[in-house]
Amino acid sequence: MARKPSTRGSLGERIQAMRKNRTMTPEALAEQAGVSPEYLREIEEGKVSPPVGALIQISRALAVDSGTLLAEDKKKERLKSYRKRTKAYSYKTLNPGAEDKHLWAYLVTLEPKKVHENVEYKHEGEEFVYVLEGRVELTVGKETTVLKKGTAHHFNSSVEHSLRNLSAKESKLIVVVYTP
């Protein structure tokens, strides 16, 4: 079972503390998580907010649960959902308290006409995307699909994937991530 990290400090500070506690170099954690050492450093320094996929990869490499990794306060997370912001989108958990589960659901809001920066990722498991509003381009491996309101796509999330908002307004998605 995954270990529970400390909930003190920022997300980046907690990741850095866990990495150091395991005597891992930034390069070793980055390699195991499938991200660049520079990107990991930016996360640890609080310069960027990683997307869900990157958090899943980092948490697996650290042997901790990604839901708990995000929690500023365990009790608050169990009582309410949280909203996390990145450069091109935000996501809000739809199943708070599921940090020890294999399935996580998110409401994702994509900024107009934006490609997710640093969001081409892959992680163990499966993913389901359902469009509530807008029009998005989902690329899984070499296959690109355009999804509009009311359409969905289910895919193997171990294949590199990315999203791009094609709309002139925000797009809203339900994203369900399953990790074994």
C-alpha cells in the first residue's frame, strides 16, 4: 500500500521532502516519473503546477498516493473537493476522500484556444474523457480525435496523450482516471 506523505508545506516542498527522505536525486525521481529533471525542479520550486498525469507518475515513483499528495489538509480534502490551477487549465476533484482508491474523477476546465503546456504524458491505467462544454482535440499516441459536447473517449493512459481546447471559450470535461 502506498505511504502517506506529510501534508505540511506546498506541493513542491512535499515532493522535494519525500524525494530527499528516500535519498533520491532529482534526476532519479524525474527518470522514474517520466518527466525531465528541469520540469521536476520547477515543480519542487513551486514555479509550475503539474497536471494530474504528472502527479500520478511522481506519486508512483515516490510510492505515495497522488490524492494525498495534493491534499493541503487531509481532513479538508475529505470534506470538500479542491481546485488546482495550471497554466492552461484547472481541475477539481469530484471524489474527495478517494486518495487510497484506484479511480479518480475530475472536472477539468480548459482555457480557450490553449494547448496544455507540459501535459503530453502517460501513466499506468486507463482514462475516460467526457466533454460537457466546448470542443477539444485529444491525441493518444499518433491518433487524434476531436470531441465536442456530449461525446467521450476511453483510452489506455500508458500511451502518451494530450489535450487541446479548440473552442474560443472555456471547455469543460469530466476526466476519470483509473490506475491499478
